[in-house]
Amino acid sequence: MSPSASDEQGRHIVIVGGGVIGVCSAYYITRLIPDAKVTLIEGTEIAAAASGKSGGFLALDWCDSGPLGKLARKSFALHAELAAELDGPRHYDYRLLDTWQIEADFEDREVVDGKATGRKGPKRAVKGAEAVPWLDTTRVLQTTVTGNHSSTAQVTPAKFARTVMKAAQANGAKLVIGTVRGLRLENGRVHAVKVISDGRRRDISCTDVVLAMGPWSAQAKEWLPLPNLNMLDTRAHSVVLLPKEPVPAQALFVNMKVGTGYAEPEVYPRSDGTVYLCGEADEVKLPPTAAQVEPADEATQRLVRCAHLLSPTHLGNTKPIREQACFLPTLVDGRPAIGKLGPGASNVVMATGHTCWGILNSPATGLVVAELLAGLEPSVGLSKFDTKRLL
């Protein structure tokens, strides 16, 4: 189908990628451009990769010192708005929480059969340890408040992404499960997306394309002139545990000495009663699809051992109900790329490279993508995320 024929049938915006950036883009496009047809193409399922396996931690001001500062502040506010609109507390466990930095010493302790062994440590906990009584306070060296109900919150990422996608679908967006094999270009514009879906090849005609492919964004180099679109292959591990006792809404960023080394787990109790831990990362080759991402057993077991040491009363001797890994969408310069690609692909918008802050920044990114397509001034300046550096 030619671009002119597509235009005669109305505007059709195709989004490639069913992570949080893609679904938030779909949601805000359906709100700002209600007459447009919106199709989201996802290869596996909504939130199959990092968007379904990350911690879901949200922070108002933790990105202030870097390029994401204004985007993060806008997005933190949008998360609160979305939670009100979509009943976030019920549908995806949105809640405000307190956040702590914890220093702990387990130098002489190890875990045997799920139980911590070794000396008991100091007889009295340090000042401030009483705020986190579910930890082994005899091993806590220092506690620092780094967030409260005005500045930190959380969601369960997979539930969040799927709820937002359902809202976009209620507004008219369509979901296609299929593999994108390329783009058809004519006169510097994409006029169709080549897809394999339901076992057959077909072209989906379009007037605009949004590429929100997370760590798989570099595949677009095969379709478009993007020689500098290079991603790191950073795999992050996580586990989900079911504690023996309820754990309060306290996110913990831990620096703990274990044996002769150190570990830095992040601990996120969730409102469904589970506890999520992450913090083990490595560099391995990105597989072709999200379904093929596998964790390294030794990495997830280290996280489980950290949990047993940190909280013998609540997490000791517990086995993970999920062991998982995902790849962080990280461009080599560490900055997201958000914006139109310009000559050679003038109707393509790129939105990728949010590293570990994708869940936090997804609403504001989706909003500015929709604003660009609607011809509006973006709510957040995009100069720091200029896509021209990819050309």
C-alpha cells in the first residue's frame, strides 16, 4: 500500500515493542490522537522482558543529578495520576513506601540449609536499626533514610504494563503478537512494517512508527540508517521469595559484607506479600527473543543467600518462587534516545535506552512520544535524548 493510500484511510501508528515504553506510548497516543488507528506489535507477550522482571521502584528525585532528572520528576507525578485513573493499588500494587540505605556486616557468616551460621554479632543494634526490625539488626552497621511517602513508591511492573495496555485497548488500540522482520521505506518514510504473525508473513501499513524495542533496539540497524545505535548486553538477575512473616513497605538498598567480598542487593517487599531481590548483573550475549533469556543459577543463589542472611526471621530458609533475568536497555553512552529520527526515516519515533529506570520513566516517555506525533510541544525537553547521535 502506498503512503497516499494509507493517508486516505486515516492515520495508522504502529508501535514495535510491548514493554512499558511501548504500552505507555500506546495509551497516551490513544488519548491525544483519538482518531488514529494504533497497533502495537509484540514478539512474545506484554512485559515479557525487563518490563515484567524488574523491581518497579519509583523515585521522584533520584535522577536529578543526571540527564533523566526532569523526565523522572514528570513521570513520578504521572504514575500517581495513572494510579488514580486505573486503580493502580488494586490492579498493579501501586503504593508509596519508605526507602532505606543499609550497611551490614556478615563477614564471618554463611548459609547452611537455608539458615545463617556463625557468631551472633554485636549484642546491641546500632541506632536506627529498630526502624527495620525484620532484618538481623545485630548485623546492621548503619541505616540512612533515602526516601519517604512523598518521594518513593513502587508498582509490580508486569501488572502495571498489562493494565496500561488494557486501558489503551479500551481506547481502541490493537495488539498483534508477531515478529517484526523489517520496514518498508519509500522516499525517506516507512510505509509498512513487515511482520510474521500466526505463521504467515504480512505487511502492516502505517503512517507513523514508534520503535520501543528495549535491549533489542539495535535490530533496527538492519532496517534503518542507524550506524551508532549500539546497546550493551547487561543481564540483571532477580528472585522473588514468599516470606514466613509479613514484611513492611520498606525498600532497601543494601551494601553488605559477605565473607571476603561484598554484595549490593536491592530488596523490595510487595503488597502481594512477596519480596523481590535483585542486584547480580553480568555481560552475556543478548538472545534473539525475550523468551530465550535465562538466569545464571549461581547469580540467583547468591541473592537467595543474601536474603537468608539479612532476614533470618522472615526470609531464612525460604526458597524462591521465581528465579529470573532480564537485559537492561542501555545505549553505550548511558542516555536514552527519545525523538524523531529525521531524514531517511522522517515518520519514525525512537524511544529506548532507559537502563534500570524504564518503569519509572515510562509514563513521561509515552506522553512525549504521543505529543511528538500529535505535533505538540513535548512536556519535557528532549535535547539530552537527541536521536541524531544514532545516525
